[in-house]
Amino acid sequence: MSKLEPNILRVALVGNPNCGKTALFNALTGGRAKVGNYPGVTVERKEGSLVTLSGLKISILDLPGTYSLDVKTPDELITRDIVLGNQIDEKIPDILLAVVDATHLERSLGLVFELLTLGRPVLLVLNMMDLAKKNGLDLNFSILAHELGISVVPTVATRKEGMAELILKIENLSLQKNVSLPFSTSWKKPGLDEIRKRFSDVDRLLDLSTRHLTYSVAWTDRIDQVVLHPFWGTFLLLVVLVFIFQSIFTWAQIPMDLIKSGIIFFSNVVAIFIGEGPLKSLIVDGVIAGVGSVVIFLPQILLLFLFLLILEDSGYMSRAAFLMDRLMGKVGLNGRAVIPLLSSFACAVPGVMATRTIENRRDRFTTILIAPLMTCSARLPVYSLLIAAFIPNKVVFGPLRLQGLVMFSLYLAGIVSALCVAIILKSTILKGKKPILLMELPSYKWPSLRNICIGLIEKSQLFLKRAGTVILTVSVLLWFLASYPKAPAHSTVPPISYSYAGQIGKIIEPWIRPIGFNWKIGVALIPGFAAREVMIGSLATVYAVEDREHGVAELLGSKLAKDWSTATALSLLVWYVLACQCFSTLAVTRRETHSFRWPAFMLLYMTGLAYMGSYLTYHLSVKMGLG
Amino acid sequence: MNYQEEIAIGIVLLVLLRSISKFFREYLAAPLSIYLLKLGYVKWAIWVRKKTPPPSVCLNCK
């Protein structure tokens, strides 16, 4: 909108990573952009707007964090191009809001000095003032404003404090200066002398404007003595992960049972109102069986995201990245790759996009190629279904149960396979030196209830939207394929064998039989490329159409337990750990690598790996008597 | 074909058309418009480009 409209004031938020730009963006615009307590959450420009009381229309641009305009990574390049007016289709911002973390001025002011050299109108926003006060910092705003020659506004973006003053200052600045003229601005890479001078200017300004009222070891440092300890820190990380997967199984059971009962009740009601026939079959065996079988897993998905959001918001995620740096070094990557990989636990798409924070192209591509091996939330319903159906829920040790441990080991298998692939890639086609990790660790914070609630609401909406769109579509189409053409009268073979789905399945079967899959799994795997959990909906539809007598009353898990061997289930689990069953991931890989070659390579190597893994798992399981 | 079958097949056809159109808009329109532009069919490229949605956002995340 504002890209083309000339009367809108364009304001860009520029600052270091994790200084609260997105929180400020949300506070100003009322937006719900993702906020996280770790660097690299924002890797793309975001735009929002507001209208002031005086009627001034302001467009706010949230940009990826950077320490300097001398950029190193693709996300920082976006920021520089927009700030300098070099971005195609994007007008240069009229005002730059230099957002700084008030608790780390020594790191932030260098960028402010650099922005001032551009000759653009700049406002200094001292964010996180509550933490600065808590840490005993006394900042003299008037000295800062006088020395820098710009207005200074203290804010606490997460609590929307200081927003009225900030908007007023933006309005004043827009009136004072003719801020809409130049189309671009010049910047040249600073020399060593200039950088030294900038550092000494920062030191001088800090001496003048900052006083430490109290000196104490911050509690963040005290916690880090344990959390970042090579042994205890790693042990704690493992305990946290085991706890998460155990809880996903235990705590979600009651809401899942309630949803199951709701689905059965709903299908019974529909059956009463619609008489026997194809329409009833479409709704009950196609739509309700397909969509319902996936919706059941909503509580587990929400629990997973609850834990991920708490880890992100508290600042623990960055510590996990720091702990993993040594391990990453062994496979030729550095800790910067950890944040994209951890993001991939939610979904590989933001994980692939988060690799923009990685400087080295080869490291970036390696991280992109292994990101889909991390277990995304779409795999969770598949794992849960198969584990609940085939793995006994017996106690292993204390509160640890076998199902939770199997789930944990599947996640671990994803991580281990990703690291193995990284070793191979980094020693062959993407060979390169291991860069050094420089990473800012954020302060620990109590997770914000608002952030968590917004995050969970959004995840639920997205999950249900997917169930109501992709999964619904696939269920309807698959119902048709599994129901037509109809079997001839007096046929002794099951009617589904005559259907299109049956015919397609029989064509696929010779290729998948060696890994223990039957034709129904083969048919379900194809739409599973749209999204991983679609496979469950597809299986539910195929089994419901095959067994119309029971419909959705007999749940998918019990049907699978009757029809498959444990070896088949284990083989399918391994397939899901390793296969690239996600079209969105391939599309975003194409976008990030600007080539069709890399997504094609990703699809080929992951499918090959999955086939080998499933083959070995199936035949070993059969030998162990599980066939 | 009874009335139930007619309605059911109608629903299936609607869903099929909608999914083909969505797939085209989501994944094919952008590369196709670039290809058409390379071939010099500017008007067609603009027409196809209009069908392209804003940069896709992942389904599981924001």
C-alpha cells in the first residue's frame, strides 16, 4: 500500500538483532509479528501502518537486525538496501528509528553513529528501559540527545510504554525536516581509522551519559554458569527435551479423547440426517474421517508449541545454540546454524528462511539441505498415531514411559541424520572452513503470557485452517478415487481394489513392498507431499471407505494395528524421519537458493536416504520377529 | 445416478477445480510469468503475474 502512496510517512526500525524492534513494531502498529528472545527472528522486511491523532499516516517498516551497514549476511543486506534506498520497488524511508537495547549501549551505539553519517532524519529509541533500570543503569537522555544531535525516546516496547512520546517525536521530526526528498543516499565502507574513531566516540558518549548505580553479578550470568556448562548444560538440555516429549503424550490425552468423542458424535449425527448413499459416504468416510483424524492431534501440536515458545521467549534457545556449537563444529558448521535448525522443529520453512543469518554461502546451503531432517510439527501427528497404535505404553524407569522415549528417539534420529548428512556435504560438494561463532546471548526473561497466547492462537488457527483446506481437499479427492469406479456386482474382491486409488496403489506397490509398505500407504504418501500430516487424513479416508461398516467409529489407530505389522509401522516411522514429504519446503528452498538444482538434490537425497533407512528397518524388524 | 451421487460428484469437481487454481496461483504463476517475460510475451506475463499471491507464508508458522 504505502510502497506507492506518496502521502504516507515511511519510518524504518533499524537496530542490532534482538533489541526489540519487532516488539516495538507490534506496539506501534498493533500487529502480531513473531517476537522471540533470540537474535535472527526477523529475516524479512515487515510493514504495518498507523494513523496519528493529528491524522498523519505512518508506515512502519520492521527490518532484520544488523550491527553495521557493512553487511555480511543476506538478511542484513535487506536492511542496508532499504535504508540506503537501493531496494527495487521500495521508497527510501523518510525517518530512521535507531532502536537500541538500553542495557547494551556499548554494542548498539556504533550503528547509531553510522546511521547519522547518512544525513537522514534519525530518532534514537532506547528500548528495554525497564531492564536497564533493574540492572542499575542511569542514562542521561539530554546528554545523549545533545551529543548525538537527535531526539531520544525511552521505551519499553513489550509494555507499550513510551509509544505516545515516540509518535509525537516522529510527527515533530516530519514537520521539522523536509523528509521526503532524496530517492537514495550514499554510503561507503568505513576504513579502519573511521571504525576506531567510532568506537572511541561510543566510549566517550557512554562515559558522559551513563552511570552504574549498582554493580552486581546479573542473575542471567549466575544461571548461565550452570546452563552453559559443557556437561551440566548438555545434561539439562537432554532433560528438557525428554520432559517435553513425555509431556506431549501424557498431558494431551484428555483433550484428545474429548475431540475423538466429538468427532464420533458428529459423524453419528450426520449419519442420522443423511440417508445411506454416496453423499453420506463422502461426508462421513471422506471428510469427517480424513479431517477428524488430523484434528485429533491439535492438543499435542499446541503442547509442542507451548514448550517451544517458552524456550524461545525465556532466552534458553540461544543457550541451546551456544551449547551445540562444539557439536556443530565437528560436522563443519557453526552455532549460527543451530537457530535455523531449532526453528525447523516448528516447521522447516521458517528454518530455511532463518539461514539468511548465516554469512558463508556453503554453510548456508548445507544448513538449508539438512533443515528438513529436523522433526517438524507436521510429523508429530504421524509419530503419535503410529506410536500409540504399535508401541506399548509401559513404564521404563520412574516417570519415563516407552512411548515418550520412542518419540524422543525419533526426534534424536532426525538430529543425528542431519548431522551425518552435514558431515558428508561439508567434506564433499560444500567443502569449506569452519567459521568462528560470535553470538549475542540475550538476557533471561519470564516468558510473556501475551506472546505465548498469541503464538498458540495463531498455531491453532493455522493448523485448523490447514485441516479445513489442504486436508479437506485431499480427503474429498481421495474419497472419489477410493470409491470409483465401483466394483461389479457379485465381486469377491474388496470394492476398493477396483477403484482408481486401488489401481494407482497396485502400480506403486512393487516399489514400496521391499520397505514393508502396502498399496494403501503408497496411495496416502502421494498427497502427503502437500503436507506431512495429510498422510493421516488420506489413510483415514482409504480405511474408512474400505470398511464402511465401522466408518469413523473404529479409530484409525486400531485399524492400522490390525492391518499392519510392527515392522511396517517402524519402517514408516523411519521413512517419515528421513523423507522430504513437503512441497512448501522445496518451494522455499528454490526461493532461497535461486535455483531448481538444490531443491531437486534435496528431494533426491532425502528420498534415497528414507528408502534405505526404511528398507533396513523393515528387514531388521522382520528378522527380530516383528514382521 | 441418484441425487446423492450427483451432489457428491459435484462437490468433488468443485474441490478439484479450486485446488488446481490454488496450486497454479501458489506455485506456477510466478515462474511462468518470468518465463513468459523472457520469451517477450509481456502482456501475458502481466496477466499471469496478477494471479500470483503475495510471497507465500509457511503454513505452520508466521
